[in-house]
Amino acid sequence: MTRRPWPGRWQPLGATFDGEGTNFALWSSGAEGVEVCLFADDGTEERIPLDDSTFHVWHGYLPGIGPGQRYGYRVHGPWDPPHGLRWNPAKLLVDPYAKAIDGGYTPDPAIYGHMGSDDLRRNDQDSAPFMPKSVVVHDEFDWTGVERPRVSWADTVIYEMHVRGFTMRHPAVPAELRGSYAGVAHSAAIEHLVQLGITAVELMPIHHFVDEPHLVARGLRNYWGYNSLGYFAPHAAYAATGSRGGQVSEFKQMVRALHAAGIEVILDVVYNHTAEGDHLGPTFSFRGIDNRAYYRLRDGGQRYTDYTGTGNTLNVQQPHVLQLITDSLRYWVTEMGVDGFRFDLAAALARSMHDVDKLSSFLTVIQQDPVLSRVKLIAEPWDVGEGGYQVGEFPPLWTEWNDRYRDAVRDFWRPRAPGVRELASRLAGSSDLYEDDGRRPFASINFVTAHDGFTLRDLVSYEQKHNEANGEGNRDGNNDNRSWNCGVEGETTDPSIVGLRIRQARNILLTLLTSTGVPMLVAGDEMGRTQGGNNNAYCQDNEISWLDWSGVQSAGATSNPGAGPASVEDRRLSEGSDIEREWAGLLDFVRALIDLRRSEPAFRQRHFFEGRPLVEGGPKDLTWFGPDGSELTAALWGDARLNTIGMFLAGDAIRQRTPYGERVVGNSFVILLHAGDSPIEFRLPGPPLATSYEMVIGTVGPAGSTHAGGDLTLPARSAAVLKAFR
């Protein structure tokens, strides 16, 4: 006899346990019937019709059903693909509001709603044996005793990190915890982050995701995770405690541990598309619940509009889809404790009928939401559709990945640097992109490397991508890397080339961490991680992508982190030298740079420079110099041959006040960047700006050395930060 549920409630959506039973609620605007399907541990299925529907929400309450119960839905309705209708009750569907998901899928034909390559023929094979299952969760977590760090944007240093790859090879993390949320929460992992000095981890996607069928067919996995299935569920494979709800509490424990260390948690979220692909993709959830509502469709509804390059685009214009996204975001803030989000291909979320719209419903809802408007919001300000490049166009509250910063820094530090005009705009906070709409310098998320592309070490070691391991004939990945291999493609033991590469890496890191804006580092760049030239390692869940900690363990602390890498070249690396240890030596250099940034307000500007004094008779807040010590002229700004620049930051002309209204005053600095292939004499600015200088950090000479003005020799391809004294 079929069990009949109590009527229950139409909200909240999802499976909600109240201590005695569970309420199930699923929205589908055109369904003719919905069944909730309960699964026993042996796989036995019980189908229970939900008889009540309110505002297109099918709902019912089942007494005695509690946490750990696996379930799914079957949705009945018309099959008419030419008009976007793809209901098929033979397909078990994951709950879009599931808080946990158990198991993966088996690549069987049954997981498809259609037959083979004919998306018009309905496939009536039962998909339940091959599908992941939603899990009822009730997790009460005690957050007392640990407060959110609430780091201001201007003080933020972001560390982009993969939960699995960060600890998979960490020798101090117990083997059973490596690659998990618990591994990130381990004291050895957190110690590295604290000593590095970063203030926020930006976790690559941890929403539950699945591998694309084409990867499974090649024996590969989706490592990056940009293939979301569950927007409320932590990815189960990253949990050491199992997938029947343990992943929820384990994720919270990780957030709690990071917060206790003063580190914020930002999630990289993928609301622009789902794991169901194009019209020939599998039916996991949304397609079978209400295909015409959840997706942007074209050709009458049979095909999907694709602004994402993945086969589909979520229809954020639909109110219930927008509700799904905002409910998910609020859940991660209020229940899971996260501090902000980086939105993958955010331009796709801001599209109206076609064009990207700054007044779109998505941006408007975020703007007025009392929870979401108060967390960190980062846009990847582009998608792959026409008109999708929107750098500098997102509204206030939003920060943006600034790829113009990335390209300018990469271009400057490789041969044939294209002058300094573009670089100077990026170093000073990109006011040309962000000032006109009322945003501040911290609207610019400055980065030179990211998960997508070369690592820092590979950026100075390869000019061509080497993605053969991906199985796509090296056709995937970006061909425009703006990289320079320093004379030899790939790894080498040549001491002069290794030394030059490490110096180039330091030059780039110094540029990044002294620029105005919010710097973002990629996990492993601080210790010379390489992917062997693979610039698209999205499917490499192996040692190509995982951090290698061996060099760090053997390198130890250096005695002078501020000194340049000239010692590497002077020692003349022998054939048997430990090059990995030399690369790991970057770690102390990065620590010193972050410490300098944290201690000196000149590097954390909260207002754009104006190129004039703050007070009458005082120094300009920012002055640009050429190698002869004079301010750059219009002619020099336009000289594409100029590859040396000096940037003077006046510590007593900072346009910022304390919470009590007092002026912020700090030290003054000059930043010298020389991309030429020969040494050059740079004349340090004299009075009234300074009478002497002290080397703080760089690739020029030892920290602490003093210079009484006059000329300073900059070796080929070098950078330095000097403190100025009057």
C-alpha cells in the first residue's frame, strides 16, 4: 500500500526536518505530478506522491523521516522537446535545495532523458540505480566563541586555493584527512596560511559537482569543479567524514578553524550554468523539474542559449531561478559561515533578454538584500557571449577580477615591454575603470596568475602551452599567455636561466603586492608550483595540480627574505642542485612582501590618487619618475621603449582618516621597476621628497642597505622597494 504524506508546507523549499519528520517541497510550474522517492541502504525505492500543490510548489510531510535519509524526485509532465518540455518520470532527479548529496552517477544511457543522439525520443529507462541521491540534513552547529574576521577590502589579501589540491601532498596532514575540508582545517595547513599573511582564502568550487560524461569516457575527472549540480550541498568527495550529511558539519568546522585564525572564506560559485550540458546532456535535476523555467532556451525551446561555453545558461530572469540563487547565497552566509563570493562568468548572470544589464534583476536583488549586500562580492566580469566583456562595468558593492592588470604586468616583465602607460594605470588602482561609478581602488582584484592559465613558475618557464595530458590534442587552453621562458622552453638545470626565472617571479610578486587594489595569489605560487606547462589543468586531479610541499619542508627559513636572488646565480647551480628548494625559497620573499603591505598604509590606499598634494606645500600623493630622476613627461609616457619606472608614494599625503577622523600618516616609499635586459643607473628623487633611502625588499641588494640619494644601479630585470627619509 502506497504511503500518503500529510499535506505539509509549501515553504521552505527542499527537505526540512523538524525533529519528528521531514517536509518536502519542490517548485515546478508546469508539472502534472511529483513523487518523492525514498531509498533504503540496499537501494530499495519507495515512491510517495505529493498530492498538494501551492503556488506551483509540490509539498508533503512524512512523519518519522529524518537526517541521513536518501531521496530524490520524479516529476510527471508532457514530453515536447521542440517547445522546451522535457518531463520524464523515469528519471530520478536531485533536489535543487538538497543540503547534501550522496554518491556519484554511473555513465549509463539511463541517465539521459532522450535516446542516444535523438533528443526528441524519450528514454523510459529508470535512471535511479545510476544517480546520486539527495540527503535529508539537520545540522545544528555551535558558532559561539569565534567571530567573523570582517577584514576591510583595503586590507584584504586573497589566496585562491583548491580544497583537495592544497593538502593532498602535505606531509604534516594525516593521510586520512588529505584533500578534505578537515585537511584544510588541520593546524599544519592553517599555520602555512597564517605565516604567509593572507587574509582570505578563495576556495575553488565546493558546491557539489559531477564529472562531465566526456571526461569520464577518457578516464579523467573534473578537478576544478565548475560543473555544479547542488547549490546548497558541499561537495561530498572533499569530506573525510562521509557523504550522508557529514560533509556539512565538516565544512563548518573548516570555516570555524579559518575564522579562528583570522582568515575569511570566499567561495568561487558557478550559478551561470549547471552540470546538465546542452540538449544532448544528462538529466540530473533542473532539466527534468522544469526545463523551460530553469534554462535560457532558443529555437522555440529545443536548444539552449549558451553564454558560458558549457552548453547551457541558467535563466536568472525567471523569479524562481533567481530565488534559488539568492536562497543558496544566503544559506552559505548564514548557515555555513562564509564571508563572500567570487561569481564565475558573472556577466551571464547580469544579462537581461540578451545584453548585459547593470540594472538586471540579479544585480538589483543583491544590491538590496540585507545579507548579501554586506559580504564580499567579486565578479569575473565577462562571459563567452557577444558583449560579455564587462571589466569596469559592474555597479558599486562589486569588486572585479581585473584582467587588464594581469595583462599589463605580464607584458611589462617580458621582453619588448610596451612602455609604461598601461602599467602605471594598473599599479595605481585602475581609476580609469572604477572611479567614475563611485567605487574605490579595492574594486580592482589584482592578479597575475589564476587557476586558469600558467602558474607563476610556468609563466616564466614556458611560452607555449603543454596540455597533452588533457587528451584534447593540446587544442584546449589559451594560446595567448603573454609569457616568457627566459631562453629555454620548460624545466632546465642551467643555473643562469633558473636564477633569471626566480628573479622574474620575484619581480612579478613584488609588483603585485605593492600595487594599489586587492592582490590575489594562487596557492603554490609562493613556493614555485609547476604544472609542467599545462595552462588548463581542469581535468588533472593528480600531481600535476596538487601542491608539492617537499621543497618547502627542506628549504627552511632564509636569513634574509628581503634580499634578491642574486645568491642563486652566484652559487652557480650544479647539475645535482635541488632546484625545487630554490623555488620554495620564494615563500619567505612573499611573506616579507605581505608583511610590508600589512604594516604600511601607503600600499593599502582607500582612495584614488590625485597626483597633487594633500596639503598646501606638501608632496604629491603619487609621483612618477623616469630613470634620470625627473618626473615623466608626456613624451616619455608615450614612449613604447621605456621599460623602467619609479613610483613615489608619499606617506604623509594619504587620503584616508582613522575611524576617529584623524589623518592616516605612514612612511614614504619609492618602487622601482626595471624590465630592461641591461643594468641601468636610476637617479633617486632628492629633496624635497627625500634625502636618503633604505632598501626594504627587492631583487637589487640586501635589505637594510642605505642610499643617500644619487644613482642606484638596477641590474637587468629587477625591482625594488625603498623607504624614503626626509
